[in-house]
Amino acid sequence: MAIAASVVVAIPVEAGAAAVTTETVAVARAQRSIASHPKAIQGSAGDQYSVWRTIVDKDGSSHVRYRRTHRGLRVIGGDFVVHNGPDGSFKGTTGGLRTPLSVDITPSVKAAPATVTAQAQFRGRIEKVGAPELVIDAKDGTGALAWDTLVSGVSESTKDISRLHVLVDAASGKHIRSIDEVKSVEGLGDGVYERGVPVETTQRSNPFRFELRHPTRANSYTCDLMNKGTESSSSDPCSPMFSTNNLWGNGSQSDRNSAAVDVHFGESVWHSYVKNAHGRDGIFGDGRGIPAKVHWGNNVVNAHYSLSGGEDHVAFGDGLSNSAPLTSIDIVGHEYTHGLTDYTAALEYFDESGGLNEATSDIFGTMTEFHANSATPRPNYAIGDRISGMPTRFMYDPALDGKSDSCWTTGTAYKDVHYSSGVGNHFFFLLAEGSGKTAYGTSPTCDGSTVTGIGQGKAADVWFRALNVYFTSNTSYGGYNGARNATLRAAEDLYGYCSTEYRAVQASWNGVAVVATQDPPCGNEYPPKCPPAAVNDTNVAIPDAKTGSPGTPAKSEIQVSGCEGAATQGIRIDVDIKHTLRGDLSVVLYGPGNSSWVLKNNDPTDGRADIKLFFVVDARTVTANGTWRLEVQDFVRADTGHIDRWALSI
């Protein structure tokens, strides 16, 4: 389904709020919201939007994810999600564009020189170069014309398959960035890992035997690559695996079925986990699986998820000397999660979004290990430790590997995605288990704070909700389209605004140095200096915006007296504003002497109603006694409301 930005779409009116929210109804609501709120998605003439995925919550709320083209060109970073309430009301959008697209689609640099530049970016053996595709690159939130060329071959650094998308500026001819389709996890090496576990098979006749294929999930099977492909490809056809007595493997590499048991069992546990814990029926959401290929190449110390040879699949190497297969359960869960991420948020495998992609795989790979709950060894937060006893990554303190970031810095985006993932991994550990000495290792915080965890289950629910509903392809750690904001919205959805869980999300991001950008603080962190709190509960109407200009600010005053000297570092402002679309509004506090603090900017992506929030500002330079004034201004026409009540504690 496509929606042209310049076309008015006729949509049937729903019969009532009690109507069942089917996917068709959800899409219709989203279309109506797009037509009514084009600024919320930064829509422009020449845009077209196609529905990618639709999610309907138990309460009837819906979330429709769209892909965008502009004047016929694919827009990288133009995807967005439209959120509607159970009654169809518009609840806002999630997306990465900051301004409507306005791009000249005539390239100054032609395809041929762009191809030469693309090939020069590939380090390794090139096997195929695809035809360049003209696209609009909007990863930074704006938009520029670019060539996307797919260069396939073997990476010099990883010795792994590489399907490298190289973006070249169509105006200057300069390289923008490169994104590899192949997501991989590094391995080290040791034996075969799961013993005495059930495997789901399919019985065959003529001749009678059992195949290592799931009996009900289409295309979910494990097969033997027969050590074909080396590092150059895992797309070779692989051989089905059979047993005459439904007994599989002997616990060592001497039996080719042993590594297959690890993977087949691991996939079953992973699928059980994502379905039962998060309601997601596998990678595609419909129960279908993908092939798992074991015994990939010779001496391949790697495992990966890839779309090559025309199909999604995972592949697992046999490790050093073909004696240490990369088939431990956390690695298996990690690779299948890459597929899940591709078919939910499609996090781009580059800079911080790539780090979030890898962190997501580490998180749900680890949760797969805990879901299996093996007695020996016990589950932990170390990635790949069962291969050789030395973990590849440490979620409780990622910097222990000597390469990963435990704390966010401005350099995080420039690290390899396996190491920038450390920020997300550390956040998740703090949220689940807390800081300091834990059963799994000592986890420091970057700000010296103490974080109390909320448990694995709740932490994983928050992350999955953020991935499934709020992350987009270019989500970063912080900022306007950041994981901090996405997980806070997820925590609010699941547990309530300023709940214990919401506060824990805030504290955990603070603990990894991803600090607040939009979320207000919660609770009574700053006790009042001048009791009692001053209150103004007189309703003040908020004038609607005018054509081409904002409305006149609504003003409400509080007179403060009886305080000595200056105000405190943390004065508290409780605001209760009734309005049908709070994203239209800015809120500014003025103190004595006309000092001012912006409490909230207008935000076209925020489609929620009402503002009932708590703010804290530093007012140490202002005299406490005098007139304090709240001004609320409407920047978009149509929606209306009033200041209901506000209070000031100094």
C-alpha cells in the first residue's frame, strides 16, 4: 500500500471507539493520521509511503511502520512509525527525519565513477559488483542524493563473506559510508556444548528415517554445508541431516550431527523465548524459520546471519582446526536475533545504529541462554565464553575486552559495531541486574551512581518493546531519535510514566553516560525550600496558533513571598495542562527579574494529549520572592486546551 504525500486519501469513518482494531483498521487510522498531521512525519510533495509492518496491542492501540520513497527513490532513514490509541486517536510518530525532503534528483556524479569509488572502499577479494542505485540518504535526518552500490566478496579483515553497500555522494563523488549486510559474531574455539537435549525432527518414509527439520515451522531446518564455501560464501546448497533412530550426535566433532544439535536446539529455545516472552512468532512473526547451515567452510572462526544466494539463513563455522564449532546457545540466539532485528526495526549496520543492532543480538542471545537454563554451566552475561572459556564480550563491563565502550562518548559512533554495542549491553545489564557486585560480575557506572535493577524479564520487555515499536533504521543511543527516549516510551507503555521501571531506565542510561535529552526527572529529588508550595489552579485558555504564526502565549502567575534570599538549585514546577495535542505546545517559566527557563519545546512528533509533568530547574541566581510566570504557547492550528493548574516549590 502506498500513500502519496500530495494526495488526499479518502478513509471510511470508524463506527465507534468499540470497533475491533484489525490490521486493516490500524492502517486506516494511520493513513488518517498522516493526512491530518503531515508535519509529524516531515512529509513533503513527492513522498510516497508504503506499509511495512503493523502491530496491534492488546488494548487496541496500533503502530504502523512505513517505508518512504521520494520522487521514486528509496529513502534511507526515511522510515517512520505512526502510533494510534485504542479509539483511533493520534498518539504521535517515531522517525528519523528532522525536515521535509527537498532533493534535486539529478546526479552531478554519474553511476560509473560512483562504482569505481565503491569498489575502492572494499578491503578484500571482490567477487561481484551490483548496478548502482540512486537513493536519498537521510540518515542524518535531512536528505542528500547518493549512489548505493552493492559490492560482494570476502573481507580482508574478517575473512568472512561481505555484502557491502557503499554510499557515494551523487553531488561530490565522495564516499559517505559503507554498510555490510552480513552480521557476524566473532568466535574463539572449543568443544560441543549441549548434552541430552530434545531436538524437534520430522519423520520421513521411503526410506524410514528422521530429518533435522522442525515439523510445524516452515523452512526451519538444520543442514550440513559439508565444509564448502570457505570464507567466500555460505550460500552453497547444503545437505539435509538424517538419523534412522532419531538419536543425534555423540557430543564431539567426530559426529557431524553434534554441532547440528547445538544449533537446532538453540533455535528452538530462541523461538520459544521470543514467542512466549514477547509474543513474536519467530523472525518474520508468522512462525516461519530460516535454514541453519553447520560445518561452514574450513577453519572458519565465525558465525553469521546473511541474506545471500536469495534466502535468509544463518551459518556456523567449525572454528580453529575445525574442532571448536561456533554453536554455543548464546551465539545461536545472537545470529537469529539479527534476522528478527532486520524484520522489525531494520537497524542499519553502521555507527550507533549498528551498535544497537549488535547489542540487541547480544541481549536476546543472552536471554536465550537464560531461557534454556542449563544446569552446567549456569547462564551468564558473557558472550561466547563456552567456545574457549574466554568471552568475546562482557555485558556487565564491556570495556574488559579492551575494545568495547562501557560508557558512551562522542567516539562511540566511530567504533566497529561489535564494540560500540558495549553501551547498549552495559545499559541492559544495569537495568536487569543493577550496578556494583552482582552474581555475574561487578558492574561499574560511568557517573559513580548506584543503579537498582528491575530483573531480566522486565528489562527484556522494555528493550523488545522499544525495538518492535519505537526504534527506526537510524536510531542512535541519545538524541531526538535515540534509544534512551525509545526505551523510556516503552517503559511508560508497559509500567506507567515515572514508575519504578521508568526511573530505572533513566538511571541505567545515566549510568552509561547517555544523559537526558527530553525526558523530565521523576519524583521528589529536590525537597522544597519555602513551604508550602505555591499553587495557581485558575484555568487559563491557550489561544490557538494563527495562520503562519504561533498563538499569543497563555500566562499564569504565582506570587512567592516569605522566602529568604535566592531560590535553590532545584526548584520544582508541577504542570497540569489539558490540551488535545501537547506536541503543539511550548512551556516557558519566567522568574523574578524576567529570568527564563524553557521547560518544553513544541514537538511535532509528540501526538499525545495533555501535559502532566514535573520539571526541575537551577534558579540559584534568582531571588525567590516575587512574580513567577508560566507561559504556554501554541505553534500549530486546530487543537485547543488550557492551563489547568501549576505549582511551584522552592
